[in-house]
Amino acid sequence: MNSFRKVFSVVVCSSIIATSIITSNVFAAQTLIDAGFESGLDGFSARASETVERTSAEAYEGSYSIATSGRTEAWNGPVTALGTGWVSGETYSISCAVKQNSGSPVVMQMSLQYDDSTGTTSYAQIVTETVASDSWTVLANSAYQLPAGSTNFYLYVETTEDLCEFYVDSVKAAVPTQYALGDVNMDENVNKQDVVELLNFLQGKDATVYMETADLDGNSIITASDLSLLRRRVLYPEKYTTTTTTTTTTTTTTAPKADGGKMNGNAWVPPVDISWIDSSKPMVAISFDDGPVGIGNNSAAQRIHDALTKSGFHATFFYWGERINGSNQNEITQAYERGFEIANHTWSHPYLTQKDSYSIQNEYNKCAEKLRALTGQQDFIVRPPYLSVNDTVKQAIPTPMVNCGLDTEDWNNASTYDIVNKIKSGVSNGSLNGKVVLAHENYATTAAAMEEIMPFLKQNGWQNVSVSEMFAASGKTMYKGQVYDYVR
């Protein structure tokens, strides 16, 4: 088993060829916008007569955001002109964090104003999301293509109908830069170190290997054939480097998938592949609710995914069905491809204890239908929203339910420091072993905590695993109608 496979989902241009290395373009983020509003408005202003001002009242990252108030039209909101680096027809990754405190969900979006090929002012939606009240939500589109023949671009944030006040922070946009095919560790060089990394990877040793630059023969898997081609490229670059027409595809990690559990009668059959887990070592299942929020542009979810992958760990992600859409569903497929467990957090995130049996089943089924379409898995364990369970819920949900043995309280404004110390304390006294930990993927504080916690766990001989993997590795069976907080 490869204990460390550092492989990120990016766009790769590749062609299938068996006898020569292809010079290929693999894209990584080159920043065009990185607005955190720590020292000013960072080029943003109001679109009309509304007020857009810097504030320390709310912040997604750092200490400041911008607040928009006095809105009289849904299209009122902060706007910035897009200048050098923005080209019609090209693809960009764009994101921002938004928060509104109206007391009800509000549909919000990042939008684009531009002049089309006839010079007519036109508008397009980059990403649209339903934003819950009183919490930050990341709006992200990792592959937005500017309209062909367009000019004079303006990026802005708006609502579709509501005139509520809202906050915006951490606006990011990137244009691709290029890595050569064969630059296995993405250090911008193709050399002997890439050969070493790829050889270590194939031998099951720790290695820094990116699928998109290591798949030299273009067959979507990494084998000895790729190593042979890489060696030729390094030893004889003049002979074995050629340029060909390329096609664009999207690919993800080569790490073993969490095959997913399934029901056998009332018993939960765990994922098949738990060979990477050392059952003699302590383990914990830090799990994440309320996604997807989207990946790329340093989103909290992306940072959590990367922290797990860098340490060679898995986790369970409980997805909120109603939030899944075309702009963020790639987060779920990336999680699945990286070996993380895909789980069900109901469709609309209600208090299930206030629902009848039919409504509870519908909440499960609608979310499961979305997840099945993206992963091919049939059954999913469930985390009841608000950890709210009664006998009706236990009878209606068709799979085991998971609450938690430790709550990070990130939902209750716990700081990164608080989260890290709570988990480290459980490691120090051993009480964390076998527990399910509740966290959320939509907080920057949580992402920062995971970036510190995952290497800490690894350095101290612990493992972070998915919920189903933890029970399977412990030789325990989970059952329908039961609620699990820890291995017992």
C-alpha cells in the first residue's frame, strides 16, 4: 500500500501514446485575484447606490470582509473590473465566500458582466448557490469559460431575488500555468528526482506523485510503463520529447477508492479495502458535514481533502443533498476517487425527529439518489442533522446512523486553536481512540485545524480513517436502526 500519494485533481491535457513522451500542459493555479480585504477594498466597489464597505464584523479568513447594505435591487453588490490576464474563451477558476444573516436561506451567485461580440452589454452566472443564514458558504466554479468574443469583464456578487445585506470575503481567481508531462512532483523540472518519486510510488513507498503529470502513456493509471517512458525522457530528452495535438480531460487520484458499504439484511457490510489500516495502531474518524462547498481556489473543502491525502488518510463526508449542483459536485467525485467515504446527510437538513416516517425516508432517498449518480454506490450511512434521533428515525432510515463521540464545535465558532487543542488532548490521554469526531467542511478554521492535525496524528502513530473503515478494522459490525458515536 502506498502510504502517501500526493495527487490533486487538476485539468490535464494528454494523448494516449505508447512509444514516446508527450510534451503536455498540466494546469495549476496562477493567481489573478486574491482579495481578502485586510488592507482595503481590493478593487471592489458598489454597482449602484448601495453601500460596499470594509468591516471587521465578519470574516471568513483573516480579520476583515466587505459588507453590502442598502440594496434596492437584487443585482446590487460588490463589483470589480477584470483587466490583464482575462481572455475571452479561456477557462478560469473563480470563488468567494459569502455570508448573510437574514434568518432564512437566500439564493446568491457570482456573476459576470461583459460586452459580447456585437458590443452589447450581457450577463452570465458563474455559480449559483442557496446560502444558509448565519454561516459562511463558498461559491466556487473551478472551470468557468469566459464567453467567446467577449470584452470588458466585470465580476460581481448578487442575489437572485432577496434584498438582504451580505458579506463577501476571500475572492480568488486563477489562470492556469503549465507543468510538463513527466514533472511527477510538480517542481517545474523533469529530472532524476521525478524518476525517484515515481519508482518509490510503484514500490509502495512514500512519494510525491501527481496523477496528471505521471500518467505518461495516457491510460489513466500509473504503471511501470510510465516509469520506463520517464527514464527515457530524463536520459534522452532530445530523442524522446515530442509535441502532439492534445485533448483536454479531467482526472483524479490513483489512491484506492473506498468501495463503499452496503446493506446485507440489517447489517452494514463495510468497504472491501481496509488493507492500508494498521489495526494495532490507534485510530479516529474525524468526519465532515454540510458539503459540498466546491473544490479549488483554496476552498475549505479542498484544503481538508489535501490535508488528508498528504498524510495518507481517509475520512467520511456527509453530504447535504439539496446543496449538490453542477458547480460543486466535482468535490464529491474527487472525495470518492481519493478513497474517502461518501455519506448521506439528508436532502434538506431538517430535524428528522419532527418528521413522519415517510418524510424521513424521502429525505434519505433523495440525497442517496444524487450520491448514487455521482459514485455508483448503492447505500450510504447517515448522519442525522443536528444529531437528532428518535425511534421513528431509527425505524425509517435504512442504514446505520452516525452521531459523534467528540464534537469540535466548529459550528459554534470554535477557533482553529480550540479545535486543534481538543483533538490533541484526546490523542494525549488516549480518549480519542475509536471515536467519531464531528466537524464541518465549510469553515476555514476547520480546514486550518486539519492542516495541523493530520500530520500530528501521523507523527504520533495515529490514523484518521472513515467511519466504516474504523468499525471494520476493529472487527465490529454496524446495524440498521443503531446510532454510533464510537467503536463498541
